[in-house]
Amino acid sequence: RIGGSTDTGKHIKEHDYYTPTGEFRVDREGSPVLLNCLMYKMCYYRFGQVYTEAKRPPGFDRVRNAEIGNKDFELDVLEEAYTTEHWL
């Protein structure tokens, strides 16, 4: 919302980050714009390799009760500085 309210961010539209039914989803049903945005990549970098719960696939977000939709990506511009044991 903030980025889209500036002159240089006019191309950013909030509705592009939602599914066609208006949901904000991080699983494979999520919007391609969301699954490939910098915010998503910073939140879920290397998370697709992590097992968070028994009998769940790697990359399972327990808060959202969903397996993340984009697991295989690299950060091209940014570099990971630090990730805690609990991904905080």
C-alpha cells in the first residue's frame, strides 16, 4: 500500500497480490505476483528446505496451515545476514 502510493510505485497495485477470489495466500494457489515479490522471498528464503512439523512437507507454514507455493528461488540482489533457529 505504501509503495503504491508514491509516484515511483504507481505500478504497484494491491489487488495484484490477491487471488482472483480476493484471498491472500502463500501456497501454490497464491498470486504469481505475491509468490515472486521481494517481500515473499525475504520472508521465505530457504524456508522450503525446512521441516517444521512431522508428517508435513518441507516449507510448511504452521501459522497459515499451508505449504508455501514458491520454494525454489535465490536472492539475486540481497544477501542473507542472519536467520534465527526459529526463523525470526
